[in-house]
Amino acid sequence: MPDPIRPVSGTDVPRFAGSGSFARLPEIDRVGDYDVAVLGVPFDAGTSYRPGARFGPMAVRQASRHLRPGHHVELDTTPFDRIQVVDAGDVPVTPFSIDTALGRIEQHTREVGHSGRRVLAIGGDHTVALPMLRSVVREHGPVALVHFDAHLDTWDTYFDAPTTHGTVLRRAFEEGLLVEDHSIHVGIRGPLYERADMDEDKRLGFRTIRASDLDDLGAAGTIQAVTERVDDLPVYLSIDIDVLDPAFAPGTGTPESGGLTSRELLRVLRGLTDVHLVGADVVEVAPAYDHAEITSIAAATVLFDIICLMSRR
């Protein structure tokens, strides 16, 4: 592969001008080959409370203008010198049929992510993780899932609907997309519908590190627990931005008090250097509820850190 085409530099064109792609990366049709594609998935028909995550990809791309996509100090990588990353645009999803939309997302992701290329999705609500996982598993086989979220997302149905942002991980388990007993939730908090929800989640093969557990484990203990859980398996990373406390991510559909700080999330994420990432998503940014791009900036930073992690392997 030739030397990567880097993002437009903020020293050449001011960051408030120029391309509207993620981090002002080259669009997919400008390069002959690539390693990682950033893909917008503007779908939110699976949300159960506040809608609006369909506007997430647009908002996160806009917020990503603030990034200085050069050298990452903590991860000691200059990602866009090491790998070719492109912005693959948005999946043209229908807002009227969940099943049709998920089929389109899976097909589009497979087209972008074939031959070992990795796809990093900007949601959209968390329902989009299911077709993303289906696509990744076709390429890599069943995966371990590292799931940052305020909620388990392993409920059976919502109002008799089997596929929503709160049921997506149960469907993934039932479809055999996940390696049993190697997946983990981080940041779970708040009350449940019933006490049995946690027992049912364990039956589906998940370990849970609640937000309150981080007070005792700390970042280092959480990183160790996640790394040991996934072993050397291919890993899909799914980050619901509501894992952050509403003080750090107000622009989301189902906010829950008592969440992680931005610094805690980034510290844990940056510790996952031994994890074999084959795909990822950052979901549930709903900009209508945001203020001063707080949530979108957090999501853009998380996405850049994931790219940096991918550049190290």
C-alpha cells in the first residue's frame, strides 16, 4: 500500500473550514485502498426514549474538526502515518422499517469492511450494533464483545418489538455472534426492570463491571479485567455514549446519573492496547439534547482513540 493520505492539516486549512468528513479524513473514493473506514449509520428507529441519534454522525463529524489528528501522546502513535483511514460516508438507511434498515446496514458494512478492513461506525442508536456484528462475524468468526454502556441491552423485547437498542445484545447472543463467557459490560448503572435482569444477563454469558465498581477497581483493575475476559479473541468494541455521566454527555437518548467521567472512559479505553480490535461503534449521540457540542466532542475523541488503538496492531 502507498503512503497513507493524511487528513487535512489544521496548519494548512483552519479547522473550522474545509472538508466535513470525520477529522477531515479523505473520503473513500479518494484512495485506492485503506485499512479502516469510518462509517456513519444515521438510524434511530430502535430507540425507546428520546429520539434523535439519527443526527449523530453529522454532529460527531462536525465536532471532530477540533481534533489534532497527529501524534497521540498516551498511546504513542501517529495513526494516520501508520494506517490509511477513510471516511466512507453514511449508510442510506430507511427510517421506516427496522428490519430493512438493519439489512442495509449489514450489506453496506460488508462492502466497506471486506478483506480484513476494519469499520468504525458512528451511530445512530445502539440497534445498529447488531448488523455491524453480523458483518464482522462473517469476516472474523464469533467475537468477544467489550460493551461500554449505562444499560445492559440484553432485554428480550420492548412492547413486543424484538429488535431495539435495548435488546440488541440478546439477539447477538442468540445468533451465535458472541463467544460465550468472553464478553463484558462496563459502566452499567441505575435501577432495573426487575432483579432477575442481572441473572438473565449472566446466563447470556456476560460479566458486568458496574460504574460503581470502578471506584474499587480503578482504571488499572478495569483494564486488567477486560483484557483477561476477552483473552486473545477478535474483539468488537461497542461504546454507547451514555456510559458517560450526563454532565459529560447530556446529548443522548437515555441518560443515567452516576456515570463515568470523560477522563475515566478515555483512561480505560487507552489501556486496551493488548486487545485485538476487529470492529467498533460509538452510538447514541443525540445532538438535539446537547450543549456546546459536549457530547459530540466526547464521541469524536473516543473515535479518534479507537483509530489510534487500531493503528498499533
